[in-house]
Amino acid sequence: MIKTAFVFPGQGAQYIGMAMDIVGWNIELRNTLEDFDRKHNTNLYELMQNGPEELLKETRFTQPAILFHSIAALTAFSKEVQLKPDFVAGHSLGEFTALVANGVLSFADAMHLVHKRGEFMIRANDGTPFAMSAIIGLSSADVIEVCREAETAGLVKAVNFNTPIQTVISGTQTGVDAAGEIAKAKGAKRVVPLIVGGPFHTPLIEKAAQWLNEEMQNNIFNTTDIPVISNVDALPSTDGAAIRDKLVKQIVSPVRWVECVEYMLAQGVRRFIEFGPQKVLSGMIKSIDKEAEVLNVDKLIDVAAVKEVIQSNQ
């Protein structure tokens, strides 16, 4: 059998209408959304159906929406294909989704935690003007050096190592602006400002890590036999308590996605299946290894196509 990893996207992949075809197919999933809205006094179900997009982009809604969509896609896939992954991994909030997939967290607990995580990440920034930008066309080492040079203007860190030539920076507005100018001078192809709710994965939101740690004490983190590759160290974890501790560190630590994928490749993984809205991680993985087989389940119609590929190429 081909070694397989299930992977799950982070914030930014959301769209109006997301997961609605799968919700229409499975009443239990609809009930999960309705229960979430009742417990949290939200209208996530309505937002996912009809928007508005501005509200769906708010971190406290985006995070549970993407997690829900990813698990809905996995649920639809699992009805048709019995396939146990060798590893699971997720990009930032997607790591919580991965923990539902490997049984560490319950679906309801994960939805609650990422909703609170989103609130905490926004609230933790104490009014400091912030920004995040994607630097395209420079190596990760170059971007780290850019941030070092720019820190005289304000705090700025390389925080998402997405591909060998795409790294996201985060920090104060002045720091990120300065880093963007330095990056252009060093030959970056593009510097793309991101619409975000805070300076994510930096010390500026350290309070969010503390609050999330307190919140997670109320939830059960099971031990698993399917390792999750953690963002903070790009290494496998199976122990529930250790996984929880890494989720706390993840709030203020870089997302080492390139290393996560490289670790799985080194362990013999040749097939990656992305579950969730759009194909963001699929594109990143192909940028890391063009030879990897990358499949995606976003909509209900995707299940049959992915099943056919798997059955024809065991």
C-alpha cells in the first residue's frame, strides 16, 4: 500500500457556500453545526451558507468553519473509502482538524477550541498596529535575514514556511512594512499583504497561548496510534498531553510546513490527501515535491474521483 498522509488547511481557504453540499447529504453534520450555533450563540451555519464574506473572514468564525468543512469532507470520503492514514498534519488551525481525524479530539471539542482560539488570537493583541505579508521568491533563510534587518523598525518574524520560496511574515505594522521593502530590494518577486485579525504566530499574542492553555484543560486529549506532525517542530506526536502542549506553543511559533512535508516524505509518504475548502495545501505540497501524489476532497463530487485514483493506484 502507498504510504498516505491526510492533511488539513488553515485560515484563508474559506468561501461562501462551503461544505453545504456535504451538509445537505448528511443530517448529522447539519446537526453538528446547529448544535455549535446553539452552544456558542453564533450563526456559523448561516454565515457558511450565505455570508456576508466580511463576517466569514473574521477569525473566530473562519477557524471553526474551515475545521467543520474539512471534517465533513473526510466524513464523506470515509463512507466510500476505508483508508487509515500513516500520518496526519494540518497548517496552523488545520492541526486541530488533524486531531479529530486521528481521534485525539472529539469533533465538538475541536470546533469549540478553534472558535475560542480565534477569539483569543484577536483579543491578545493590545491595540498595537499589526500586519502580515507573504514574501514570494526568496528562500526561507533570506526572509529570516530580512526580518532581522527590519527589526530596528519594529517586531517582525518569519512565521509560516509554506514552500521553499513562499514565507509569511508577521508582526507590528512598521516592522512588516520595513521587511517588505527590504525583501523587494533583495529580489522578492512579490510582497502580498494578508487580511488577518492579528499578528499571528508572534510573541505579540502570547496572552492567547495562555488563554488557550487554560481553555484546553477542560478537554480530553486522547493518545493515538496515528502520529500528527506538529507545526512547531515538524516531528510526530502520539501522546495526548504532549500534543496539547505543542498546540499552546504553536500560537506564538512559526508554522514549519515545509519541514512537516519533508519529514513525511522522508518516512516514505507518497500520497497526500487534502480535506477541506479549495486546494491551498495541495499547491504547497507540489511546490515542495513535484513527484508526490496530491489529491483533494473539497466537495461531495470529489469523493468519487479520489476513490477512483486510489483504487487504480494502490
